[in-house]
Amino acid sequence: MDGPTNLRSDNRSNNRDLPRETTTHSAEETVAFGRTLAGLLAPPKLVLLRGDLGAGKTTLVKGIAAAFEAAAEEDVTSPTFTLVHEYRGPRAYLYHIDLYRIDTLRELETLGLDDLRSDNSILLIEWGEKFPQLVRERDLEISLERVGENVRRIQISS
């Protein structure tokens, strides 16, 4: 396939014809879709990334980081054990955060996420739905669902 398919726009949003749902058919298409989100993700933003293990959250971040010239695709890895990866670009600082192993509000507070928030930061948080405060404070939520070996359904909501 040449790119993501099944794009639908919901013009009720002021997010410049934001595609509310797309389907990608390869990791490359998921990265490419991530690149298209740069305009939507102008900082400051707090974005929750939802999806099961292996759904493609880090793959999507590869495209987002590349679009902001914050990191090359091959340099973006899952922050599962380090919890936070920082990628600094000329237009934004991206923080890719994985809360899979964080279980309590106290553990969350020790990460100092508030200290990462600034006028030029974008927080991309995996497993943030575990914490109601992050759900309330989010600017966007991007859900990824594995619907086939290489097929991902990606939904965006504000």
C-alpha cells in the first residue's frame, strides 16, 4: 500500500482537518502517519498513547520525533525500562514516557512530569490512562489497535 487508508476527518475540531481514524498496513506506514501529526502536536502538548503491548506506540513516536527533527527514526526506542526518553529538536522537546511499570501516584510523582512541561515540550505518554489526572489534563489521545499482523487502526481524540 502507498500509505494510510480509511482517513476520516471530523471538522468539529479546530485541529486543521485532523484525521480522526486511519489504518496503516506496515510499520513504515505507521511511522509515516506519525510524521503527519507534527502540525497537530505543536507544543505545548500532553498526549496519551493508548494500546496494548506491540500495538505500535513507539513506532508512531519514531515518525513524530523525525517530523520535529528531534531524533532519527532508528534512534527512537521504547522507554519501558528507562521510563523517559528525551528527544530535543529545534521546534520542540519531545518526552516519550512509559508508565507501564508505574503503579501508584507516588511513583508517578517521582518522575517529575510537571518539570518536563514547558512552552516547547510535547509529552507522549504510554499507559497514561492508568492515572485519572493525566486523562483529565491530556490535550490529545492517540489509540492504536492491532487488527492484523501488520495492520494498525489509529484513532485520535481530543
